[in-house]
Amino acid sequence: MKKLIFSSLILLFLSACQTRFPILSGNEVSEQDASEKAACHEDIERLELADIDYLLYASKMIDSMTQSRNIQNETANSRIRVFLSPVAHSNSDVDMTNLNTSIKNRILRSGLFIVVNNMESGDFHLSGAFEEIKQQSDAYSCNEKYEVFSLQLKDRRTDKILWSDKKIFN
């Protein structure tokens, strides 16, 4: 009886190993393909962002900019004059007007900047961009599509980047 129980436990353990470790099973490729395809579908669903997500990340970026050491050094004695380029996005579902207004208001509320209407009168230039990037992958993984949202503050006289930040959306 003990041998029967022991052999049953061994068979149960080996069958569990076959399901837990696909390398030991004969159909490892099909299980791997199914899990990678499921991961691809999860990535596609996560790509959908609302306007509030973009506003949240833009606010975090502006907070990061106002707290950076370079900006603190530049604004130690006076506010700096900055020209804001509007951020554009090819996706028509995103409200860029609201995002640009939010960035401008956040900068003004910081008290560190004076926003000017033309680039010639500004000492600094804040620009932002959305880029949609598509990567082709191998046969076993999905094609990745993601967006990069970046902001940078550049000194117009020296062309030196004072601050920059980017956020990658999957």
C-alpha cells in the first residue's frame, strides 16, 4: 500500500512539473505563443489614456522643472522670461488646448517665470512634443506601439538645455 501511495505521489509531482515548467512538456512553443499574444493584447488595452492622464504627467513634469537645481539657480534673483511653444499631438482624441493651458497656468503659478508671447522677447524656450513610436519585434512577440511625451527648457542665448524630462506611455 505504501508503494502505491508513493508511486501516486511521484506521478502527481511529475505531472505538476510538466504544467509548471513548459520546457519539460512537448508543446512548449504553443504555450509560449499564447502567453505572449495575451501580453500583446494587454499592452494594446493599456495604451488608451484619458486627457487627465496627460495633464497629470505634465503637472508632474512642471513640478520637477520648478524644483530642479538649474532652475532654482537661474531664478534665485529674478523671474525668467520664457516663451512656450504649444505642444501638439497627432491623435485628435487628446485635448491639446487644455494641456497647453494647464502647462502655462502651472508655470505662472510657480512664480518663477514670466510667460512672453513671442520667442524674441524670451530668454528661455519651453517646448514639448508627443512622438508615437512603433517597434517591430521578432515573430514571438507583438509589435510595440508607445508614445513619448517630452518637455525641455532651453536657454535661447547659449542653446544649452537647462532642464528636460520625458514620460513613456505604453
